[in-house]
Amino acid sequence: MNNLPRVVVLTGAGISAESGLKTFRDSNGLWENHRVEDVATPDAFARNPSLVYRFYNARRAQLQGQNVKPNHAHHALSSLASKLGNKLTLVTQNVDNLHEQAGSPSVVHMHGELLSARCSESEKRFYWEDGFDDTTPCPCCLKPVLRPDIVWFGEVPMYMEEIYTALSQADIFIAIGTSGQVYPAAGFVQIAKQAGAYCVEANLEPGASNALFDASFTGMASQTVPDITHKIINNSLIA
Ligand code: APR
């Protein structure tokens, strides 16, 4: 067990695209059809909470629709977790739960989760119940201060200390299905590289930081990710 590599995986919207969920910046992506400043900022929520709730309710309904299931890429990462145990840190920018549905035991949701609500005052989290809105009394303080448990633009992502610790110890860093345009996640490759990790990108096309990666797997995540995880398990990823 001791010679297994320490691996940090970062996933973005591209890994869930083949499961039927929209990405943000591809054509017809979420940010082509909605303005970030209307639905994904603290100001937007203060100004028009109903609109923000509607946006996330629609995404939650889509996630819970019958046709949305984890794909081969999510399953490959779950199998990798069963081989590497706590030597794998799976960080996602995604707010869906497809990694969990595929069986990944521990997922670091740095941008929050669609199926969770948070008290704006105590930061306590609750499983999302149908009908939650800005008038619902929070289960902890009974005030109407529940919000979607999503990290909006202008807010600090969650679990950063845990993520930076894992990056500083990584032997391998893999970024999957992310355009590399949103920080701090876009900067993880630099931190992993400084720590001496072998850095791999798996994307439909080279992302913004492609030049920093040691290897690039271009194509659909459902095909490239099982290939990458197979190579890690066989110790043949690093040429
Ligand atoms: N397989 C692999 N990659 C894919 C696939 C696929 N089937 N489909 C799309 N992609 C790639 C796209 O080429 C693109 O580079 O996934 C990437 C998706 O990029 P974005 O839409 O920018 O999503 P992401 O990088 O996850 O966005 C980061 O931005 O708006 C915020 O909080 C939101 O977490 C999100 C963050």
C-alpha cells in the first residue's frame, strides 16, 4: 500500500456533461442563458431571492430527473477511490451529487451542493427539502435566513485549507472537464506543480492553463478518465 501515489483530482462541469447536465461556458451553457449577476451573487440573492431560488430549483429538478445518472468517468473515479483509499482527494467544483451516486465515499464540494441548504447566520447545513424558499424558517434559528448552499461569485470557496494541504502532498494532479477560468480552482495546477506533482488535464479541448500540464488527454471524459485511472492503477501514467 505504501507505494500508491497520492492523487488529487479536480472535476468541473465537463465531467457531468455526458450525464445530461449543462456546463457553464460551452455553447448553450448556463452562463449563455443566464446573467451571473442575476442568479449567482450575494447581491442577486439580496435583491431578488425568488429568482435565485427558481434558478437553483430548476437545476435541482434536472439533477433529480430520471435520465441524469453518473457516467463512466464518475464510476472510474469511484473505483480509483476504492484502490487508493485516503491517498485520493476528490475535489469538485460541481454542485451536483453524481460522484456520490457513483459511489465515491468522500467528495470535497468546494463550490457547495445543490441538495443542501445553509443558514446564513450559523452556517449550519440541512438536506434540501422541497418547498424551501426565502420565507422558510431555518431549522436552527427559526428565522427566514436559509440560502442555497452554493458558493456564489465574490464568495470564498469551501474547504480550501484541506485542498491546499492535499495539493502540497500530491504525486499526481488531474483536472477533468474544467475550462480553468475560475480561481482559486484554476490555480491548483500551479500549486501541484510546485509540489512536484505530475499534472494531467482531461478535457474536450485544451483548457486555459494547458501549457502547465505534463500530459493532456483530449476527448470525452467518459473515455479519457477510465483510461487515466487504469494507468494510475497499473503505474503506467507517468511515461
Ligand atoms: N468531457 C470532458 N470535458 C468536457 C466535456 C466532456 N464530455 N464536455 C465539456 N467539457 C469541457 C469543456 O470543453 C470546458 O473546458 O468542460 C469544461 C467546462 O468548463 P466550464 O463550463 O467553464 O465549467 P467549470 O470549469 O466547471 O466552471 C467553473 O465556474 O460558473 C462557475 O461555479 C461555477 O463551478 C463553476 C465554475
